[in-house]
Amino acid sequence: MPPVRIGSYPSRLEAEMAQGLLRSAGVSAWLVADDAGGAYPFQLSGGVQLMVDEADQQRAEDVLGAE
């Protein structure tokens, strides 16, 4: 199944916190960030994207919606 973006966060810390919530619920998630290896701030690069497999999208939305 293709990956889907489940959220976009302004900082890596916020994205990692959401990723931790998903992982604690048994949902595999990963981060995608295009900050040129730290050369650009996340605000200029579109933030940090939190991704899940399409099959886990509904569960991930449920978990993050309960924050």
C-alpha cells in the first residue's frame, strides 16, 4: 500500500511526539523532512511530514484525533 501523509508539523520534536503516539498504538509511522540536512529551517521547507501506510490511515487518524 502506498504511504499517506497523516500530518505536517513545524518542528521535528512535535512530529516525533505524534510518531511516538502512533507507535505506542501499534501503527508504524515515519518522518519525512526536506530541510537540506539542516541548512534550511523547517518553516521554509514545508515542515516535517508524518507518514503511515495507507492501510493504517484510519487508525492513525483516530489515535491522533484523540490527543
